[in-house]
Amino acid sequence: MLSPRERVLCALGHEEPDRVPVFIGASGVTTMLVPAYAGLKRYLSLPNGEIRCMSRAFQYAWLDEEMMLRFGCDARHIMPGPALSPLAMELSSTSFVDEWGITWQMAPGGLYYEIASSPLRGATLADLERYPWPDLEAPARFQGLDAQAQAIQNAGYAVVAAGGVQPFERCLLLRGIDAWLTDLAGDPEFAHALLRKVTDLMLGGIAGLLDKAGPYIDIVSTSDDLGSQNAPLISPRMYRRLIQPYQAELMAAIKRRTRAHIFYHSCGDIYPLLNAIIETGIDILNPVQVSARDMGDTGRLKREFGDRLSFCGAIDTGWVLPSGKPDDVRQEVRRRIADLAPGGGYILAAVHCIQPDVPPANIIAMLDEARVAGRYPLSP
């Protein structure tokens, strides 16, 4: 038996550990929405109490340690505190402005907050210079993270740290998706200026995190949602010309300061971009959205990219987890393990954050089957 941390590092070294590692609650994109977690706790007759959020806007739940132990999660999550900003404010019980100046609103009956206002929608180049940007490298954000990460490692778990790296998506949130895609296609000067400013801020945040806790971090999580259900949001040519240089700069900054593996989250069909994304320096692809057009053939993904990439996710949240029976879930787990786990390089998780429409019995079936089917040597 390996420790959970040894298991994760062995798999990420493209070797076969004792079993396939499991992430549930190891990061925002491998956890559950707050209502889903509350439902699971009721199902298991556990006290509900107050559920903490990793992200207020997206309602990502911090799972209790008891739940992490029960389901065999092999990693624990750490994240910096909020950035210092003159823009952040509470507007009401259902709306707030974050440190970037983005206004978020929870609709009646909603599961998470949605953007009500993008502060740079009508901005000019001159406005970028005057904007009150958040301070991502303030030392207070990283206070105590080294001790927290070291304690997790000492307990035998892998440490996953939120890196705050998402240049494409942050620009999209600041401008609005329509304005941002128009910038990329029609105003590359403005697009480069905004990407440069956001990237420089994120470089400061990365330096602050890794200078404080870098020696104790095993995985740095990054993200940039680049895919729709049927294709990337932008062409491979546009990606290489406008986005890849900034992502690569950020990934290089991470690798200069730590030996940690870089975890990269992008929903949707990003198959046409994968070679270029790998070139930026990422090590782990998440969530492997198998319901998106060219991401469903996980055997092909392993054959084509498995020597350069590890995979985290792939358990379908489009149909299997919310609508299938426990036997369907078990079959899905066996299929993805058979495709992605040979030779290591696979961490089992749901595709993105588990939603409230997923029956608790299916969550339990996923995690139980992972322990059974994920034992090495794998069953034919």
C-alpha cells in the first residue's frame, strides 16, 4: 500500500501505483456544488451544519475531512486568501462585486452566481491604465499556506494549490464573452494589452504563492475554459497567436519556482488545441469532458497524448452520473479506467463539479467502483 501522496505522484510519473488515485474535493473543479454536498450528507445521515465555499460565485464546497476520508480522496486543497482590492463590496444577500470589479448575482432558485456586469465591457486602452487592479501578490494572501501545505504532506496526502492562473477566462469575465471574442478577432492590440496586464498580475500572484509554499506543493491548479460542446471557442491559429504565449509564460513561471505538476482545467471540446496546450508546459488535463464532441474517445486521447499528459476526470456528468443507474456509473468507471489508467497517468474524478441532480447513490457507486476496478494490475 502506498500513501495517498505516493499514489498520486506515482501515477503522475506515468507509473502504475497500487490503485488509481481519486480526487473528490481536491480542488474547486473536482468537488461538489453546495446543494449537492448538502444532499449527499442528508443521504448519509451526517450533520449538515454550515458548508464552506471555495468559491462564492461558483458555490464550490469544501468537503469535510470525514467525507474526504470516507471516499478515499488522495489529495487536499489549499488556496490563497482574497486579493486586496478597492472594488470588492457586498451589494445584497444575493449579489456582490469581486476583487476584479465583476458584479455577480444569484438568480432566484439559482445554483450559483452569474455575471451581472463586466466592468471593462466598454474600456479603451487608456482605461486599462487607470483601472484599480487587484493586488494579487499581497503577502497577507499567503500567510500560513506553507504550514498548511506541510501539514497535509506530513499526513500523507498530495497538496493541490489554487494557482489563480486563467488569463483567457479572466479577460472574458472582465469584458463579457461577446466583447472578448470580438477583441480577439478584430482588435488584437486591445486584446494583447488586456492579456499583458492580467498576465503580469497573475505572475505576481504565482510568485507570492510559490515563494511561500512552493516546496510543499505537489500540484498547482490552473484553468482557462477554451471549449464549447462541439468545438473550441477560438481556432487553433488564434490560440497559438494570441493566447498560448501568455499561458506559456505563466506555466514557465510556475516551473521555475516549484517541482509541482501543473493541472490545467478546460471544459468542452478542446481536442484541436491539445498539442498547443501541452506545449505551454501543462502536465495534467482536467476535466476530460467526455460528453463534448471529440473528447469522448478516451482511448484515443490516451494513445495520442498519454506519453506527454496525465488525465484527471472523465467520469461523465452529462448523462451517466445524473441520469444513469448505479450499474451505469460502475460501467462508466470501468470504461474510463480501462482507457486512461494503463501505465499510470490517470486520476479518477467526475467531469467538473458534481451538480445537485446527481443522485447520492451514483456518487457512492463511482467512488466504490474506483476502489474495486482501479486496483493494479488492472483487470482485462
